[in-house]
Amino acid sequence: MKTRLSLFLFFIFSVTAGYAQTDYKNPFESGLPQEAVEAETTESTQEVGGSVGSLPEGITIEGVLWGSEMPQAIINGGVYKQGDKLKDNKSVSIFNIKDNTVFFSYQGKIFKKKPTKQ
């Protein structure tokens, strides 16, 4: 009986000796990248740069999936990725998708827009 107990304890200690406590991730921490939160603006669409202009009306961002290798946005019921042109308006294309923000290219200008909160 003592031999079995000794072998059991030896096995347990030899298996767990190679693992450090720091090798495990905290299950309560977010796995998403953490960056500084931008100040909220009263308007959901902004032009990046400074000259005057605006996106065409009727572009509604319903959701953004940005934590993967190929970020995607749900716009007016369709799923788009970087470089795609909108089905409703071929002159508007998706320039970039980053941090819950979609950057649009329209008439040689870049606009950023966040999803509307409902």
C-alpha cells in the first residue's frame, strides 16, 4: 500500500513540476486588444483629414467584427470586408475596418463611421 501511495505521489509531483503558474491565462481577462478609448463625438460620421464633405445618406453600420485576421462589417444588411464596394452605392468602398470603426473611401476622401447604438 505504501508503495502505491509513493508511486502515485511521485507521479503527481513529476507531472506538475514542469508547469509554472504563469503559463495559464486569466479566464476573466479580455482576449481582445486593449487600446485607449477615443472621445465620443456627437456625430457618428467624421471625415479623416479636414476638408468639407460627407458620405451619401443611407449608410447604416449594423455591426463590426474586427478582432480577426479579416475584419468585416455588416452595412445595410450586407457583409463587407476591406476593399469591397457597397452594393447600394458603387462609388463608396470600404477602406479599412479597425476598433469598431469603418473607414470609407468616397470621392478621394476617407470618412470614418461607427455603428449606431440602438
